[in-house]
Amino acid sequence: SKPVVAIVGRPNVGKSTLFNVLAGEMISIVKDTPGVTRDRIYADVSWLDQDFTLIDTGGIEPESSDIILSQMREQAQIAIDTADVIIFITDVRQGLVDADSKVADMLRRARKPVILAVNKVDNFDKFMPDVYEFYNLGIGDPNPVSASSRLGIGDLLDAVVSYF
Ligand code: GDP
Ligand code: MG
């Protein structure tokens, strides 16, 4: 059966936007509205003749910081249990935050391939200096992307399929 790729990350980093770009359609709801969004969303994706199933683990996401971390842990656990490759997405505008580090620790211990995507790098010249701090997560090279401007997507997908 096809490899499974799961997207994990904090609320509002752009998981659903990236999912829609990779899926080539508007499937996942950006800016999730409680009561409308399903828990997990799946799409079939092809890249360079490689087919895989993509999961947006986001769904309905909390606003309060104490719930955010527990829900991120749940999402990361779903990814660890079901995915062959995990895309861990962070937000260059918000920078590296504690919840990112905690989830990165969890993913590292799981010993699954993790691709680190640093999103909202809408202008590479302007934001690249801020991308380097994400090396501190200890899960490999940060891949700068802009989901909304569709920048860095090809390189990100190359990195994903290299693990199949
Ligand atoms: P999710 O909660 O992680 O699923 O994040 P969403 O995909 O719903 O996106 C949250 C917000 O970030 C929305 O307003 C998006 O339009 C915005 N966003 C997503 N990707 C980018 C990006 O590459 N650059 C910028 N500037 N905004 C983005
Ligand atoms: Mg979402």
C-alpha cells in the first residue's frame, strides 16, 4: 500500500494551507471553524511518479495555550502511529516556541523520518536569517517554505519522497 505522510504542527502555522497545496485542491479548511472541520483529513498526492496518502492531523484546534500542547502531543502520536514520513511545520514569523521543542523531542524519540518545514518564508531574502534558529530543534535541516505563495514546495516534496 501507499506510504503515509502526516503534517504536524501548532495551530495557525499553516498545516491546512500546506495540505491544500500538496493535495492540489481545497480540501482542508484553512482557519478551522469549530463544528465544521473534521478531525483528520486525507488526500492522495503524487510527486515524481511517487504516490502517497497525506494527512492533515490538525482538525479543530484549541486557542488556549494549556490545551494546545496536549492536543499537539495527540496529533504527533497519531502521526507516529500511522505515518511513514512526518512533516513537522513551524512558523518563521512566530519563531521557535517551547511547544515546537516539546513536540520535536517526541518525534525524535519515535525514530520516524521527520521533515522540518519552516513556513511563512514568503520572501527568502528577508526571512532566511530567521530560519536558522530552527536547527535548534535537533531534527535536521529546516526547509523554508511559503505555503500561501507556493515557495519551496518542490524541495520539500523531494525531501519527503527521498524516505520512501
Ligand atoms: P493551521 O491552523 O496550521 O492549519 O493553519 P492554516 O493553514 O489554517 O493557516 C493559518 C493562517 O496562516 C491563515 O491565515 C493562512 O492564510 C496563513 N498562512 C498559511 N501559510 C502561510 C504562508 O506561507 N505565509 C503567510 N504569510 N501566511 C500563511
Ligand atoms: Mg488547520
